[in-house]
Amino acid sequence: MSDFNRIAFVGLDGVPYSLLNYFFESSVMPGLREIAAAGTFVPMNSSLPPISSVAWTSFMTGVGPGSHGIFGFTDLENDQIKLKLPSFDDIQAPVIWKRHAEKKTIVVNLPFTYPARPLNGILISGFVSPIFERAVQPTSMIPWLKSKNYKIDTDNIRARQDRNFLIQDLFSTLRPLEEVVFSLFSEPWDIFILVVTGTDRINHFLFDALQNTDHPLNENAISYYRRVDNFVSRFLERLDIRTRKVILSDHGFTDLKIHVNLNRLLQSLGYLSFDSPAPQDISSVSQKSDAFAMDPTRIYLNSIKRFRNGKLSEAQATEKAFRIKNDLSRFMKSDLGVASSCGDPLSDEPVFKEVKFKEEVYQGPCLDLAPDIVVIPNRGYDIKASVTAKALSHHDIFTGTHTHDDAFIIVGDKQSDVDMSNFEISEVASLLPWERGIFG
């Protein structure tokens, strides 16, 4: 540990270990391949659910959702079935640059750091950042960033209509990110955190193109990954031998089979009803309901203990939880009515790999805020919780979806100070070269 006096983290959002291995073998990313070969390269598990708001918060706090209190991009208002949008301000555990406030820190494009808050250094928030002027600290940097045409994210709404536009937008978003990062590199720092978000975007829209040389956009997609490799390699080459290098993803990715609408499924099983024939959000959930879902894989019991107008006693909630777990555990691909569109019409498989109670997933002081049940889908099933869905499943323009497993981490040295077998994203903070053991 004493060999290092600084640390640099580079996040490649949504890049799976298996895909990175493929890129290494096919020489798409030779720079990262060299760093991985010289250091430690292992698969890593993400958070549950495996989405950026939860996973990157686990990374930046060194603890899981049961301690940091973030369970999704959306949450519930206190004791009501009412939607709220949590932000950086709702994180219940200190982030690493607050825990080590004496260290100079530069953070660029890290998701779920909006609104930006003052720190001993520089913070440029990642997505979701609706107002740019609230996404930067110190605010004196805003004019300079605007002069560079800096963008926090690609235009993903337009990308849904035009994947050729997505390719152009990925490159036009990456260019100013590169320029800003290399400009900031000369500032004094002890911790540098950089995240490339475009890898997640291209995986959602073009995962089917990345390993298919016959795909019309294969060359474009591969070119983007080559550019990312060049950028990250040039950044890492500037680091001296006393700076620990860590490259990681926040979750894995896989080919998308189909989207599964969890609230519609709960409705079909008799656990959920709405006050309106055309519900628009979860505030339309009827008080007569036993349970409802929130994106992407969270189920909440309508219990008296949790909600001011709850229906279920503690005993009833426990009984319903076991029933829901049993029903969902037996739910098959064929029950969606679309078996033939998911591959071999003669095959069948469970939609959910596991259905777990919150106590099996989370520990910590924020356990009361956790969903009562968490579903873990089998590979390729993307779980959605829209209340407007009329069918159990649907298809979309996306070709890739997140996984809890198959994230990756590369440490640039053959480290021996941290056990990296069965590594979790909440353990990445243990690689900091100070105060060993505080993240245990």
C-alpha cells in the first residue's frame, strides 16, 4: 500500500468482462490489454439492481445500497406510494472524496453526482444532470466547459430514431471529454475519477453489432471502442509508478431477448390493481393492492408498516411475499406468450434466475428503505416496471441489457493487498492507498 500515493479510476460504463476479453483477443483494445496483462484483470459483480445510479454509488461510497440508501433512479416519497427522483443529496454514506477530504480529487462524468457539491478539487457530474449550471463545482469552470462544447451525455432520444446519428453523437461527445480530461490532468490531485458513459449507450443500441462482422454498423461500433481504448491508454500512460491505476465497469451486459413488464405481471397474478383505467405512475396504485414494482427489478409490499394507507399487516405481508416469490420463481418464458420470438420455440426457461427477499440482498442502516423483494432475471430478460404496459412483454430498439454479473475490474499492478476473488463493486474503494481496512 505504501508504494502508492495517488489513485486514478477509469470507469467504462456497462462494459462486460466477456466482451473486453473478446476485444483483447481480436486486438480491438490493445492498450487496455497490455495494462490488464501486466496487472490484475478479473470479473466483478455489480449491485442489485445492476443500474448506474446504484452501482456507481456503491463504487463511490465503498458500501452497498443497504448502507448508502440508493436503490434506483426512482424512489418513494417517505411513507407514500408516490414517485420521487433521488439525487446525489440523498446518498446516506460518505463518498470517498469526503471520507478523504484532505486529498485533492478530480471527478469527471461520474453518474449520480448531481447536483454537484463543493469539494477539495473539481467535480463535473455525469448523467442524470438536467441543469448544466448545477452540475459543476467550482462553478467558475462552467464558461470554460461550455467553450469546449462539453456534453454530459449523448442525445439518447434522437438515437432511438437514428442509430447512424448515435455513432456520430458518441464521437462528438467523447472529443470534448478527452480535451477536458487532459487539461485537468495538470491540476494537483490525489484521486482522479473519470467515467466514459458512451460505452453503455452503444451497448444498449448496438450490442448485436459488436461481435457480428456482417452487421452494417459493426465497423462503426468497433471504431468507437478503439477510440475509447486510445483515450484511456493515453490517460493511463501519463501516470507515474506511484499512482495506482484502476479500470472498471459498473455492470455487465448481454444480448437482449425481450423486455418483461413486471407490474403487468403482478397485475395478471392478482397482486396489483389501479384506481384509474389509464394509470400514468405509481400514485395510481390502488390501496387494495398487495404489491407493486418499480424499475427495474424492485417489488414493494403494500404493508401498514411501510405506507400510511397500507393494506397488509406484518403477518399478511410475510405471507404475500412468499406467495409472490413462489409465483415468480415458476414463471416461464412460455408464459409470456412469445416463446418463438426468443429463440428455439421448443425450448423454455424461467424468466427469473432468482427471487430474493430484501434481507437476502441488503444489509445496513437503510434496510427499511429497500424493496421487499428483488428479482434477478435470467440473461437477456430486461425487467421494466411501467404502469402503462398492456402486455406482459414487449420488444424495443435496444439489443443489449444489463447483467449483475460479468462486470470487470483491472488493477494496473499485481496487487496483493486486497482479495479480489468474488469481487463486488462496493469493494473497489478498498483499493485506495490510504487508511487500509475502513471499507471492510
